[in-house]
Amino acid sequence: MINGVTIKVNIDDCLRRALQEDITGEDVSTNAVMREKKNGIAELICKQDGVICGLEIFERVFQLLDENTIFKTEFKDGDFVHKGELIGIVAGDIRVILSGERTALNYLQRMSGIATFTREMAAELAGSGTKLLDTRKTTPNMRVFEKYAVKVGGGNNHRYNLSDGLMLKDNHIGAAGSITRAVEMAKEYAPFVRKIEVEVETLEQLDEALAAGADIIMLDNMDYEAMREAVRRTGGRAELECSGNVTKERLKEIAKIGVDYVSAGALTYGAPVMDISLKNLTPTE
């Protein structure tokens, strides 16, 4: 559940921008057929099986257009819904329902698609000690929604943004001159409470990162054999994260290797949207 304060402080502006993108002047189609206020209801119908996510966001879009709009549902984020199921009913000014429909559905469909895909991916790791993480590979201005959807689907969030964690990737290492120097500089600059993560592509780089005192080491695009050797060499001295070319089909084998985390950008950029429709709009007066 998204806290109401969180919505008003961090999310309302995003929703307003999305509405402004869709209604730059007026909703010509709606104004053509609905010249004055008339109340009505519309049904939110699931058109495929999946994990619903973003119900409060869906509702909030309409309420930003008219605070008297009502959305009634017995479901909550994270529930599994089935094709043909009635998820809820939107009631209020028909003009508001028509004008807000697309924007509200865009959020709900996108977030539900990510939650559904994440749950499928997380199921492949069930029973293992490996946690599924997302990445910063999110749609611009959609990160708060997409990362929330990952959590609803049973995944875990990696750092939220550049201010949230210290990760030394290949270009940071290139800028510093070496892994050793990059870690030294990070320890000098960052507060002691921050962990330092280092991206490596070879076992030689792994050894250097371990010697430098990295807290977390990301194994980037390593094959299974190299990852097994990385786990052996590390021996618990640092946490290990597998990243790069992570697909659903590879997750079980990766989990067997014994890494602590597996991160997949595909959770957010590769998830299909879930098919959900607002149908059967009917006047109530």
C-alpha cells in the first residue's frame, strides 16, 4: 500500500504532469458529447490473469480531476486477478471518467505488468538464498511507480537513485585509474555507514576488489563457471551480486551458484503491460 502522505508529497506532481501531457487545452472528444456535468459509473475489468498493482494511483488520477470521484474495489495491490474479473467501479462526473481514463489505465497497466513479471521471476528463486533486485533502468519520471511495482511483485529494490548508494562501475574505475584507487577514494569521501559496491568483469578484478575492501561485488556478465569460482574465492568476505543478461530461464542455475543477489533491469524495462480496461460507462442520472 502506498501511504497517502507519500502520494500527495511525492506522486501528485507526477500524475498532474501526465494529465497535462494528455490534456494540453481541453478534451475535445468528451466536451463534444458531454456539454454539462452528468454522473455515471464505469467498470474496471481485468482482461488477463496477473498481479494487480497501482490501484491507489489509478484512483488518485481521477481525484486530481475531481475530488468527488469514487473508486470502489475489494482488491488490494499484490492480489492475483483473473481474466474477466470485475476489479472495481469508478463513479462520478462522466467528463472526469472520460478524461482521466487513459492516464489512470496507463499507470495501472504498466505497474501491474511489472508486478506480474516480477512475481514470475521471483518464483524461480523460491527456496534459495538469492534475492531478486531491480536496477535504475526505469522509464524516465516513472521510477517511483516501477520500483514500487517490483516490491509488490515480490522483488527487492536496489538503490533508488545516484544519491542512494555508492556503486563503482567500469567508467568510475576508469576515471579513478584502478579498482584499488576507486575504493580508496570512495572510503575517503563517503560516510562510514555507506557500503561500497564494485562492478567487476573478470576474476582478476574480483581479487583486486576483495583486496581493496569492497563490501559488495557485482559480477557483470560472467558465465556460470566464472561465477562459481568467484563464490569460492570470495568465501564470504563480500556479498556477491550477479548482473547482466539475466533472464527467467537462467535464474534457477544462478541461484544454485550461491550468489547473494541477482539484479535484472528487465524487471522494469522488459515487462509487458497488463491488459485492463475501463468499460460499460453508464449514466446514473
